[in-house]
Amino acid sequence: AEQEQVVASVTEALGKGFSGWLLAGVTGSGKTEVYLRLAQEVIGRGLSVIVLVPEIALISQTERRFRARFGECVAVLHSGLTSRERRIQWQKILRKEACIAVGPRSSVFAPFDNIGLIIVDEEHDGSYKQENDLLYNARDIALVRAKFCECPALLGSATPSVQTYYNACIGKLTELKLTSR
């Protein structure tokens, strides 16, 4: 029931401009299932989804879940790819053969022109901070990009960062909760 309520709340916001959401869910509460259901709704509207995960090590698990549900329309972007593999994935997005991109912080820059939702899983993780060369926090860039694309951004975590929690407390983000496993 909690998952259904979360999905319904965010779905209602689709197509209505920018909105920021904090999905605070205990471990095992089904945050990934919420992401999958929302992605289904977004791609059903002909839009794209970016799914950020904090580390390359977590990509394969997330990729498997998304590919099981959506098949080959999932592009995977990360630094472990060869330049040829990376080019293939970007071209897949540019040719609109992929409508979902999964990857770590740099995936926030995936070349979609019709983004309907940006998801940042484990938003509290320090891996979202790029500390070499160009300095940025992918969580913050995700919110900015969602604002420019006039779409929702969903930040998920079992232990939200202090900054994200504060933004929910002052109304910059709407908090949604998943309390049971």
C-alpha cells in the first residue's frame, strides 16, 4: 500500500513541471520496485528516465532489474566501459533506441532530450561528489537538470543526507516514506 501511494503521488506530478521528492524508505521496503513502476509510467508517456546509482559496483544489480522489466531500451553508462562501448551506449540514446540510462554520477549528463524523471538512488552516498577536475555533486545536478527539463526528481535513501532531509523539512522537496519491509 505504501508503494502504491508513493507511485501515485509522483505519477500525479508527471507532466506538471519540476518537483523534487525524497523517498525515505527502510532497507528492503521496495524503493527499487517504486523506481521500476515510475519508469514504466514515464516511458509509457514517450519520455526518458535517468537512474543514478552511487557506484559502478551497484550498476549490474540495477541494470539487471531494469533490463528484466524493460529489455534492451536500457543504456548503461560508466567509466568501466571502453571508449567504443561508451560511444555505442551514447548513440543508442541519441538514436532513441534507449529510453532509460543507468549509471553513476556522470550519467546525469546522458544526452536525452525528453527527460520525464530523474532518480537518484542512495542519494546520501558520498560517491555522487566528483572531486577531481570539474567539481560537482550529481545529486544536486540531478535536481538542477530536472528543473531545466521540467520533470520530477526522486531522491531515494534509507538514510537521507542532512541536506536532503532539511530540504524536505523546509518544503523544497516532498517527503514520501516506505516504513515496512
